[in-house]
Amino acid sequence: MPIMANGTLILGWRKRWNRSLLRFIGRRVSARVDIEDLAQETYLRLLHARDLGTVRNPQAYLLRVASHIVSEWRDRQLPADLFAAIDEDLLPDDSLPELAVDAEISRTLLERTLQAMSPMTRAVMVLRFREERRCEDIARELALTERQVRRHLTRGYQQLRSAMTS
């Protein structure tokens, strides 16, 4: 279906369910600016989607697309490389022993946290950050979908963040 036909449907969906969409995204994202941007991204993605006239449950479809967009947004918000902070090249020299001790504590904490993760989450985290693999490559190698890989990354990030802040 051409973009124009989808656009007409999307305008109707926006009038009918925009409040629901904003509440849905708001429960997953804290910054008001991000909520509105993510809603706009949802409508933009729908504009380029397949024939929306065949969707049986438009509100559920709208929220599902928003859920994917929020998940992608979260992935982009996370630190690019958690492991870089403890990379051997970045460790301080022996002239500042307290920094070396902090780095060793961080490394130990990181390794303990990785070991406490489920085997699949640990595998995804290691492939992503130590081997610098892309999500699609990890999905192919571990026989997962890209969405499952992103979920494991999100779970892993949450566990690492909790360990580092406690």
C-alpha cells in the first residue's frame, strides 16, 4: 500500500490512541522529550510499514511497534563498551596504587557479575563486548533472534549496573 494510504490510517490512529501511546512509552521512558520523540518515531515507522489496512488490531500493533522502538532506543542509551573501563591498556601505572586497586576491584566485580548471569546472557555479553560482534552476528551464531539478543544485552546491562552501583 502506498505511503499516502498508510498516512491516512495513521492520522486516525493518532487521534484515537495517541494518549495511550504516550502513556505506554512514558511507563518505559522517563524524559518527556524522549517520550514524544519515540512516539513520533513510532508513527514514522508505521508510515513506511506494510499495508496497515490489513491490521486486525491496530492499537495492539501500534503499541508493539512502539515497544520495539523503545527497546532500540534503550540499546542506544547504554554505554558503548562496559569492558573498555577495565581494558589492560587503560589500567593505571603503578605510580598510583589506589587506582590500580580500584581497577582490580572493578575487574573482579565484573567477572563475578558475568559468572552470575545466565549462560545465554553471559555469552551474548562476551560476544558483544569482548569480541565486538554486532547483534545480528550474535543472533546468527547463538540461534537467537536479534530481539532476543537485545533482551539479553539489556538484562546483562541491568545486572552490571546494579553490581557497579551497589
